[in-house]
Amino acid sequence: MKSLLSVLILLGCLAPFPVRALSDIDEYQYKSAIELLASRGIINGYDDGTFQPNKPINRAEFLKLLMLSVYGNQVNQVPSSRCFADFVTYQWFWPHACAAKELGIIEGHPDGTFRGEDTIILAEALKMSLEAWQVTLDAEDADKPWYDRYMRAAASRNIFRRFPYTPEYQLTRGEMAQLLVMIGEPIAVVDPTIVVVPTPVKAGICGDGVVEGAEQCDDGNTQTGDGCSDICIIVPEPIRHGALRIEQQAIANNVQTSGNNDVPLMAFTALAGRQDVYITTLKFKRTAGSLTFGENYRLFIDDKLYGRATANGETLAFTNLNILVKDGYYTRIELWGDVDTTLSAGSIAVGFDTSQPDFVDGVDKIDGADVSGIILNGGKCMQEDVCWITVITSDDQEIAIQTKGNLYVTAGSTPLGPRQVIASTQTPSLLNVKFRSDGESILVKEFAVEGVPSSVDYLQMYKAGSASPFATMKKIYCTEVTTGRFCADNEFIIPQNGEENITINARLLSDSQGAQSNQSISLTVGSVEAQGQYSGQQLLQNNEIFISSIVSPTHTVALAKIISIQNTNPDADNTLIPAGTTTFAQYTFRAADHNNGNGGYNTADINTLVFTVSAVNMEFDQDSFYLFNTQNSGVIHACSATGSTGTITVTCTGMIAAQLSTTIARGSTLELGLRGTITSAQVAPGTSVLQTSLNNLSNPSLTGTIEWSDGVTTFDWVDIGTTQVKNTVYRLN
């Protein structure tokens, strides 16, 4: 027997034979697989011309179709036998099961039974199929489930592109066809001209198909030991009255905005029993709000329209429906509507109109009998003595309706001043923007900043209080790419009636990458695209999105930078005013670190410093002022003065060309001292005061205190975060 079955006959070359078209697979996703099996004679469908692809398939059905797909007609040559413990009265699948057992394709359950009526699960189907087609498998691993190697073999054949990776997943008839085709092409051909009559074992010939007790034949009843007439009566299966079970289900999106379309208002599942049933009538009512808040009420199954109704006051009646609910299959039905565009606020909830005893009605598919009479939530029959409809309701879900939200984009509340920003580094904040929403939470889908110069590599966005950016901005992230326009790579949400303060800084290129000294950076908010979180609707600029004129200060790119000036005079405040030539002011200048080294790392070179010397009740030699580097006090640079007492302006200029070293390397410091000759520490009785300061700093509109160069551009201001640096105060009472 085993050798007979293991020799496959090439049946694919047989002449084709007529195949009956199946009426219910045109829209089914695995139609081609079903048609292939039908063309090979493996499947025929039901007498009514259907295949019922969504119906679960049991172990017996699957095994028969598998064995036919692998061995064709040969499998029918196996004699009938009781090869499993539950094989008592002959069944049509015995030959296929016994052949599969002999070939080692199946073993049965530990108790020796086959249980052909059980719905087959994916793991069992894979084991049977892979063993039948003799696919090479990995060795068994005792530490893993029995189905592990079959799941791995299936994965290598891309089975799980169509099926879930779930061993206990229950297959349908349509999925069976797809699985067999994916695993076992080529499929054998079953020649319908070959008639094989298996040997039955005490097969029932009429009635209920069971020979009870001492009966000599089946007499069509279930009583034992009552004898049997000479003429056995064939008892036809009665047509059983259909039944319906309706269960209300949850819906999503419990907040909507005016003007929203296709809003799910209510949903339920329907399950038919005993035979297929057509739902012909459904009645609903408002349970909160008003049906006038909506319009265009429709019934949908899987996005397919099945009926329309217009509100009659606060009720909806869908009549003359033709919704087919199949025996043993759940069908989800949803009630949709459109929210009135003029509604500013409100709510709506819809449920079954349980005040009507016939709020659900239907008919049987086979005999056309009425399916009516409702048992609601386990109560009594509402209309008739016999109820064929069970309805289980749940709390109706109220949908809040609000207006579409608005988004306001304004300048941030934290003021920013102009900055000198260093090429090759991360800049401080260049632009502050505040987003505020009302009406609903707003999803900002695109945010664009314009005026970005070529020295900028990318921008970064930070939420207030965060040290890490939540979005990067580049040209390539914009829907429309234009020069100087950068867009965020990340969407972000502005919560309903909330606000977000966002700062934007930049990462600059180095000079070798194209950064340019003295290039201006003036950023503006270009455009914003946003969508309401609840409404799902696009917000329009100047309708729901309002953008103020937002322009950053004008920042300047430098290849080097002085980042701080400090008083480093060793004398403490209120030191006595000395007499004669003395160092009365001492400043340390620090330069930023950077990577601008095109032709050597750029330095900050000071050319001019203008000091304000306050000399109260004391006097200098006007021609005695000079500047020196504290690292080489022997080299001095003469400075000019506007006077000898009172407020004296001391100007030290031309230092780059002089021998005095005023160059500050990247990341380094320079200390300079100011010296002069005091001719009188106390011109008249009373207190004398001496103090020096550098004024009008950190503001490009107030120049004249310092002049320095980054090696390319000469700048007349510094960005150090303070407007004045005072030196030591000397006194004499």
C-alpha cells in the first residue's frame, strides 16, 4: 500500500474536464487558488453552486483535499478500515485518513482518535501538508513545541505573508486552498472518469445513518433494539427555522467636529443560526443629543453601503433591507452619519429603538419564513410566543461635537538679541516661536522657516525646558524645496487650549564646508500645515491657522569669536589710589573653540580698545597711557587720551600691525593691562575715585568700544552677554 501511494502519477497532462463555476468567490482574496483546485478536480463546491470560502474547515475535510492534492485518484484505492479508535460507523473520509496514517502523515490524538469533525488549526495543517509533500524539515527539538519545525519550514516558504504566525489559528475553506497551493504546487489532477468505490464497513443506507443496537438496518430513528422494517425509510433533514443574535459593539472616535463626514455612530454584530438569515428592518433612536445634529444616515458592512435613512424626528427606520447574515458567521454592521456643518457644539448618541417590538426583523434565506420576535438582554419575548431574535445591548456611546480648532503662531515670549555665531559650531537660540491652540488638539504636520543662509547645515527645534531637540529642520524635509527654506522632520501636537514655546538654533558648517564670515542670519516663520486631532480636518492658513509676522534678530556668522571679557586686576576694590606710573586696569579676553581651519585655525585679533576712565578728584599725565600684554610687559602700545581728569576716553588702536600681541587662539585667553602715570592722587580735599570700564558691548548698534578680526572680517562689536565690564575701584579719602 505504501509503495503504491508513494509512486506519483503525472496527472497534469490529462485532458481538461468541465469545471463548475463557483458563485461566491469572485470578490474573495484567494479566488485563484480555489479555481486552481477546482480545475484539478480537487474541489467541487456545494450543490447550490457556492464554495463558502469563509466557512471553517475541519480535520477530515482538510485531510481529504490534501491527500487528493498530493496523490490524486490513488488515495481512493485504499480499502476502508477502522484505523482510529473513533472510526465506528463508516465515514467518507476513512480512506484518506487511513492512507495518511500509513504514510506517517498523521498519527491521531494520544487516545487513538482522529476527531475529524474538529476545526483544523494552522499548526496541524502545516504538519500534514509538509509531511505529505515530503518537505525536508529541521530535526525535532525536545525543548520546543512539536509544531516549531513546521512553523519554521513554513516561514522559509513565505507562508506567513498570507497567514498569521499563530499555531492555533483556525483555517477556513478558502484559506485551505491558498495554503495547499503555496506549499504544494504542482497539484495532482483527479480524473472524474475514474470511479473508485471504497469498501464500506456497515454503512447506514437510510434514515439517520446509524444502525442502533440489534437493528439489521437503519430505520430512521434513534431508538435502540426496536427492530427494523423490511423497507427502510429515508428521513430527509428538516429545514430548521433560522435565528439571529445581535450584539452591540463599541465604536471609536468619541469626539468629532462640525462638518465631519462618515462618522461611526453605532455598531453591532449579527450572527445567524440554523440557516442563513436576511435582515430586512432595523430601527434606531437618539439616546442623547439630537438626530438633527447629523444627516445622511447610512448602514455599512466593510465600507459597503447597505441602506440609507432620513431622521423622522428622533428616530431612524431602515426598511426593505437585504443584509445577508450567514449561518455561523459574524457580520459587523455600522451606522454612519455626517455631522452638520453649522453645529458649533453638542453631542449625539444612537441606539436601537427598543420601544418598538420589531426594531429588528428578518426572513429565512431558504424558506422565506419570518425571523421575528425579540428577546432583549435576556428578558421576555417582546412580541410573539416564540422569539427568533436575541439582542444584547450595551451603553450607547455619546459622541461630543465641537467646532474645528484654531492654531495661533506668534513670536515667543522670551526676547532674543542679535548674536555672533561661530561657524562649525552649534549656535544659541536664534528664533523663538509660540504655538497656541483652541477648540481641539492640533497636529502640526509641516513647519517651515525661511531666510536660512548657506552657512547653516541644519536647524534644531527644542521645546521649553528640554535639553534635547525633538525635530531637525532641513531643506529636504519640505514638501516644496526652495532656497533658504527649511522644514521640520517631525510632526508635533499642540494640546487643546494649550501652548508650546519652541526655540530654534542652528548647526553651522565650517569654513572649509562653505561657511562665510560676516554672513547674516535672519529667520522668519514661513508656513504651517496642521490638522485637527479630533476633526481629522486640514486647517487652512488665515482661516484656522493664524501666523503673526515672526522675524528673528539679525545674527552674524564669524570664523572666530571673543566670548567673554573679565576683570582680572589682582587689586581688590577700594584699594588706595597709587601714585606715579601704575597698572590700574587689567582685562582677560577669551576666544571660542571651533573647527574653522581653512589655511590654519582662525584667531580673534584685537585691533582697537576704547576704555572709559573715571578719574574723580585726581589727575593723570594725559600722554602717559599705554597697553601691554601681561605675558610680555616689556612690549607696550601707546594710547591716546581725551583729558587728564574727570571722564577720560583712552583709545588704543592699530594693535594688529604693532608689535604688541593681541591675538587669541581658539579656546585660549589674552590678558591686557592698562597703565598710566598719576600726577595727583588727590587734587583737592575729599574723596578721590579711580575706575576703568569697557562700555557699549554686546550690541551691534552701539559700536566704538572694540574692533577685532576673525581673519576675514573686521567686527566693531562683541557678543559676550553683557553691556559693560568694570575694572577695580580705587579710592582715597
